[in-house]
Amino acid sequence: MPQSDRNPYRSNGLLARRPFSDVHLEDSDPGPNSTENLADAAQRLLSKVRETHYQHKGHIDKVAGAYDMDCSEFVDYLLKRVAPEQFSQIPVEPGHVRPRAAMYFQFLNRLRQQPLLGWQAVYQLGDAQRGDIIAWELHASTEDPGDTSHVVIVTSTPVLETKDLYAVKVYDSSGILHDNDCRPEHTSGVRRGVIRFRISQSGEPIAFQFNSRANFHTEPRWECPKPRPLSFFSLLTRRPMPPV
């Protein structure tokens, strides 16, 4: 996610897939057999943060409580810990060591036609639950090739404010302040706050607003002849599945 709300994003195509395995976890951290979901893990990480900045080149120092990362590394770090098998399915572009946000969008969107164990599509924003993932991308030009899209973790059930507007409390790493943000203004990094989404008549998200002072982003994917619901959004959830 860019530092300025004015900057649109560009995403690269789906080029490669490989597991990411260079996040080392402390023995005291809950592992994949824990009942902790993605939002629980995000809240626990947030409680440890003493210093954080939004940046594409991540830096984590658990002892110092320093978590410098962008939105995708934040979700990467937590998903690797909570659901490593599902995390290993997220594609990684050549030249990168971990999945970026655009890869989350493309992977999650593809699961609508090709379901995988441990993932469940959610088509209406009002059905989202704590621990779900929302990812989106835009296909406009950008001056910063490091910004591709955005990915967040839902903290609680979305709140319907008007017939076509939801307020969604999320965990993410961003350079842009959210409403009801847990971090002070003019700071960046790991945070908890409210993002608003406009929905279509069928309940699918079609636009987003990072805070009440920002504009809504409604730009469609350019390869589509017409704007359509979920043209740049994908709303997915990771919920416990029965053993096979």
C-alpha cells in the first residue's frame, strides 16, 4: 500500500509459485495446531509492537518490538505461523522472496473456481468474520512499482452504516491512517483501524475508502469491458476445516 492515498496501484501477472520458508518462529509462539486464528495472531503481534514503519524491505526485531513491514509481509508473517500449509499455496513472483499483495488477490480470486482445502470464498461482505482476509488490486499507472495492491485481516463482523456502505475494522500495515486508528496521525506501519467499503446490490465490495477524509477508490480492472462487482476485490476466509 502506498504512502499517499492519491497513488493508484499496478500489479504484475501470476508468474510463479513456491513456498516461503524464511520466517523463523519462537518456540513459545502458537503453532499450526493452535486454535488461534489470523486475527488473534494479529492482535497478539500488535500488543508487542513498540516501533513500526510501513516499508517494503521488512525488518523484524522481536526483542526490541520492532516490526517494519508492508501489508503483504504482515499477512505473510502471520499466515505462515497460523496456517503454514495454506500459506505455502500462495504464489511468489520471480525475483521476490515472498507473496506480495497482488498475489493474494489473484490466488484468492482464483479459488472461486478452484477451491482448496482450508480456504472458503465469501461472496457478501456482510458475511465476513474475524480472521478473514480481504485483498484487492488496481490496474492504474503508478510511480512506485513496489506498490501493487493491498491485503488486510478482518477483526470483527462488518458494520452496515447505510444500505450500500460497510465499516470494516481491520488489522494491516499501511502508510495511510484509517478511521479509529490505534496509531497516531502521521505514523505508518502495523495498525488496527476502520476501512469503509461500498457494496453492489448483491452485497459484493466494489469500492474502498481508507479513511473518511480520503476518496473512494472505484477503479475497475482495465481488461474488463465494463466495471463489475469484485472487479478488483477478492474476499476470502480461512476457517478450520474437518480433518481428512
